[in-house]
Amino acid sequence: MNYFFVYLGFGGDVIREVHTHEIMNQQVGEFESREEAMEAVCEQLKCSSMVHGLFTKRDNAGGFLLCDAHEFVEL
């Protein structure tokens, strides 16, 4: 399955590109399981915590949401 992470703002809302209003995201890659994708994202982002697919780099600074291709389309 193909995975992405979506940028989240301080309040937990999805961040959108200013001009196009598209959801800001980055493709993580193809993984056999969500757990493998979560490990790759945490390593890539050098995150400080991870809970239920939500990642943070530091307190009160927003974060990232891991989603697969199907979930991303629903956003």
C-alpha cells in the first residue's frame, strides 16, 4: 500500500497550500504494513512522539498524520 503523511497545524487542522488549497503532504512510499510505514515516517521526520498515526516533532508545534492512499483521497 502507498502511504503519505499530511501536515497538521498547531490546532490539529490540516494545512493547505496557500494558492492551490491542496492538502500539504509528502509521499512516504510503498509498504507491506502500516507499522512499517510508521517506522519509516518517524525516522524520516525525526519525530519525538507517535500515537495512532499522529507524529510530532516537538510540543505545541503541529505535526503529521500518516494515511494510506485510500484515506488520503477521503481527506
